Amino acid sequence: MLSLAEFIQTNREKAGLSVYGLSDKSNIPLEVLEDIEEAKSNADIVIVFPHWGTEYVYRPDYSQQYWTKFFYD
């Protein structure tokens, strides 16, 4: 599972292939695509799980619409 979230990176350990943590690439399409391709080469199934949204806002914003299309394509 490849989990992505939009946030400002703090002093937390960054995620990697064998390290659990937080990715600092969630706003850079090319690097996200590379992460997805790497995950595909190391797994039978890849699930992209975005964690996003603004509290109490019930419609997708531009960023969510962009990333939804990006992941679908």
C-alpha cells in the first residue's frame, strides 16, 4: 500500500521501501509516479491511499480532483 498525504514535512523519519514513516513527495507528480512504479515492481497489488481533505469541507478541491485523475490514469 502506498499512502500519501498533503502536509508540511516535520522532523519525522521519511518513508522508504523498507522503512515505515512519512513521504515528503506527495506534492510532486513525477516522484509520486516513480514511487508507484517502484511499488508495482515489488508487489503483486498496489493500492494508492491518499489522505487528504480539509475538515468540514464536503466537496473535493482542485488538488483532490487533480490527484484523483493522476492516480486513475
